[in-house]
Amino acid sequence: MALSDAKAGKRNEEGIFAVVGILKQRFGERFQTGESFRAQHAHTTTYIPAQLPDGVLFAETADDVKVAVKVCAEQKVPVIGFGTGSSLEGQVNAPNGGVSIDFSRMNRVLEVNAEDLDCTVEPGITREELNVYLRDTGLFFPIDPGANASIGGMASTRASGTNAVRYGTMKDNVLSVTAVTANGNEIRTARRARKSSAGYDLTRLFVGAEGTLGILTSVTLRLQGIPQKIAGGACSFPTVKAACDAVIMTIQMGIPVARIELLDDVQMRACNAYSGLIYAESPTLFLEFHGSDETVELQSAQFAEIAAECGGGEFLWTANAEERNKLWKARHDAYWACRALAPGLAALSTDVCVPISRLADCVAETQADIQEHGLLAPIVGHAGDGNFHVLLLFDDKTAQGVAVAENFVVRLNQRALAMDGTCTGEHGIGQGKMAFLEQELGGAVDLMRQVKQALDPDNIFNPGKIFHLV
């Protein structure tokens, strides 16, 4: 990572002035230029500096988006989509200025097709809002990044979360999107059919594009039936390697675990203190199983045997909803638990992903790196996918502190790439990981540039993200 990737770009002052005037007249109070509004729509989640847009449009319909994109396109002014602002690599920053489109008012469920197990929603609805809406249908949407992110943002960053080991990531659960393209027109990438061989897979092109190819106006999602029974629990291990060995054996045996999360000893100390847990402060797996009464009990017993074989302690599991919710609330609050370990330090949340057979090696080498350099950096991972996160706590007020953090991130990403992994399993590239994308994919990034230039020739959609055009 390098702060230079978040440097300010060239501003089109004349065009910005014109766009601000036009959108103010067109949308009135729904277009805001006050500094407080603009500051709320720039990046603040990690230490990447905030770069404010010149105005914020609170869109209410797809027509609002089309109008805004057409105005920006005519003046060659950047336009950046904004969901909840929970992205971690600077995706919502405005390095060249421009207009932020806030989707918080486009949060409606447009259609639920319960028989087909799908729904269509506007991009501003959050995953928690969607699941509350779906509760009475017996269905749920399983993708659950730690933050209560918007569906549009989750699609744009190709998010996943704790359930990905069973239900996949956003790329597996988005059937179609509608998007406003650079000419201000709205396109639909696919129909609702579960399979199609009709032309290019444009849905997958927009999912994970981080808003650089167009602005999403709706998303059609796969849904799942709420399981008859859900059981979950935790199991501690003497070492990270022992815990990872249990994960690998569980996956290779085909046990359909819904969640299997790894927390190292430092993360467990943080969660115990912050969330009132009483588990051993040693590497621990949090697990959840979905199914019938019989299958859940069988799967839990099978994992308990694997854990014992790998040197783990007793697998304490329960089907009690309150106890399970406390466990997973603690997991989703891991970021805040880590921040509480050292409130005076800044936090840098980063992730990598490796083939599952290399997970133990990568985590162990990362822990050794942390200890060697005297860092405070808890580790938590979606172990069933080989994906783990490090939350580095550091002094961002000194050049030396920032250099220590950046050098650690470089080593972490190079370690993952050396193991045939990826520089990001679910956070995306944004501004923070451009250099690592080039290392990971080489000449394929040039092909991405060609796609970007073909679909967005004036570079108005979220410029300065994923890669530099030149």
C-alpha cells in the first residue's frame, strides 16, 4: 500500500462549477454542497485520507441517477456511488472531485419471487433491512459482511462474509443488475433465469467493478430458505496450525458447515473484553451448521471428532438463538473490539486470501511477522475460504508509524501472492491495493483498462480506483 495511490487527481473546475449549478437547480435541497455533507461521503474507515466530493445528490429514483450521470457526462465530471460508506480501501473517495450519489433513499424492495427464491431491490437497502423484510416469507439473503452494508455497495465490491463458505460471495448470488452507463442510459444485464449462455456475462462484469463502469440502480439476488435448525459454537486450539488443520479436514470431508471463522489469541482477548465472552484466549474457531435437527446434530458431532483429532478442546455448541446471536454479534463486532485494545491508535484493516491448504502457513508467518516487528495486530479469518483479515493498530501521527504500517501491508500481500493467493478476498482494490493488483494479475490489468476505456471513455465513473489509466 502507498498513500500516493490516494493522491488528488486533476480537477475539471469549470465542469464541476457547471454541474453543481445544474444539479442544485434540478434537485433543490436533495443536492447538498455543505462541507459536513461532503465530509460524510468520503472515506473515513481506515487511515486513507478523505477526499471530499463537490456535492452530494440524495437520489430517490433511477431517473434521478440518469439525470445526474447525463449532466456529469456532458461536463466530464466524476460521479461516485455511495451506499453506507463502510468500504475499507478508499472506494468512495473523490480524488478528482465530482458528485457523490447517495442511495440511502433508494432502499426499496421492488419484487420478491418466493417460488423462484429471488428478489429485486434498490441499491441503497442494507442487508439487515432486506432480511427483516424477508422474514415472513421464510427466506433470507445469506451474504453478511461485518458491516450493515448496502446491497449496491456489496455488489460493487464483490463482498462476502462469514456465510461464504456455504452460500458463496456476491458474485454467486447476484442474478442481474440494472446500471446507468456513461451515456446516461439504463441497461439490464440479465433476466431472472438461474442459468443463461446468452452473450457476455455482463452481470459479473459489474459485480466487483467498484462503480468504475456504471452506477447500479437495482440488484436481483438469489435467496435461501431459512434453515429448520441452526446450531453454532466455539472450539479452542493450542495453535493456529491446529485450528487450520481442523478447518481443512472439515472442508475436505464435505461437512456442509455454514460458517467457520478463525480468531487468533489476540482477537479472542479483544472479543472477551469487548463483548463479554468467557472463552480461552487461544486460537479459536466459531462455527455454525444449518439443516434439520438430525443433520445439524450429526455435523456438530463430526466436527467435534475432527477437533479432538487436531488437538482442540471441547466443541461447545448450542441451538439456542440467544446464545448463538451473542457469539456472532461478538464476531461482527471484532473491529470495534480491536479498536478498544488501543483507543489512541489508528486502525488499518486489510485482508488477503490463499488456497485453503496454505492458510495455516500464511497465518503463522504473519503472526511471526507481527511479533518480530512488535506490532499489535489481531487476526480474524473466514477460514473455510482461506481468507483472513488483519487489523493493524498503529500511530498514524508520525511518518515512522505510517511507514511501519505500510511496510507490514506490503509484506502481508507479497506473502499471500507467493502462495498463489490474492491481495484481497473481499475488501476490493479501491485506492489502497492498486500496486498489489498489478503484481497479482500483470498484463490482465491492461485488459481491464481497455474495458474501462471502452465503457467509460471520459473516466467519469469513480476515477482513481482499482488501477490508474496511465
